[in-house]
Amino acid sequence: MKDKPNPDDRRDNVEKIEYNIGQTLKNIDLAEEMIEKTDDEKMKRDLIEKNERRREALKGMREEIREEAIARERGYKN
């Protein structure tokens, strides 16, 4: 007996992406606080690099949220 794949349910994608954006911004802020508090230069570099990657990821998430919002308005039709 083969399992059927779950149907693609995109109705809450915008909310999920918004949540992920919020969490990423929170992580950036926490890392910035750690950068200010630590004297460990390696940790500072690592956190700075991580925040750079997070900021790049935010660009992609914001683009994705625009696409999902447009798809939602169009009823997810091609």
C-alpha cells in the first residue's frame, strides 16, 4: 500500500514566514548583544558572520513572503 503525498496546503505560508522573520530578527539582536559583551574575538567574528548570513536569509524570506501574498490574492492558481 502506497502512501499518498499530503496535498500542498499553502494557506498559512505567509504567517509561517512572518514568524521565521521575527525569530531571525530576534536572533540577530541577541547576537549583537553578545558581540557587545564578549571579549572573545573568535566568538565576535563567528557571530558577525552568522548575522551576515541571517541578513541574507531575511532578504530571501521577504521575497518569499511577497510571492506567497500574491499567490494568496490570486487563490494559489497558476
